[in-house]
Amino acid sequence: MSCCYTNLEGRIINKLKIKMTQIGNVPEINSVKEHLSKLQEIGLIEAWELPYENILTRLTAAIFFLTPTEDENLNLIWDELSVHKMLKYRENEERKMSDLKWRVEFNDGFEI
């Protein structure tokens, strides 16, 4: 019985180690960050930021902020970002976490 317990315990510990190494380095978040950087490079976005990125473990918990170079670019920006699942955006009225104009999340319809 102890061999089975040890094997199960080892698998659980390995899964926890995998999760821990992903904090702040989540492939889905990195993909969105790269996409936002490209949109900034081509002049669609003036600035973007991701507060608390070093503690994030999943894209659905991330809250990005951005300011377009021109409001006329917004439809193109949303079309571009829609390749990432569950895109949701709204004006950043609160301005508590960021002074940028738009709040962008990838958790539309997400439930824990």
C-alpha cells in the first residue's frame, strides 16, 4: 500500500511543481503580450500594460489595459485580439489599476 501512496504523492507533488513554475510565465498570457507588442509596433496601440503579471497563473485572471493611438483603430484592435479566446473589453472608467483608456480581459463566460 505504501508504494501506491508514494507514487500518488509523487504525481501530486510533480503537478504542484509544474503549476508553481508557471506563476508569472503563462504561455497564453505571453502570447497576448506578444500580440499587444506587435500592435504597438505597427502603430495601433500607443501603450499597454498588465498589472500584477508576476503573480498570474492563468489568462482568465489577467487584466490588460491599453490606449489606442486613435479611437478609429479600436475595431481593428478588437478584431486582432479576438484570436485569443473569451475576449472582453470595456472603457477603463475606474482608473484604479491603470490610467490607460481600455480594460481588456480574456474571461468572457468563464466560471470557476
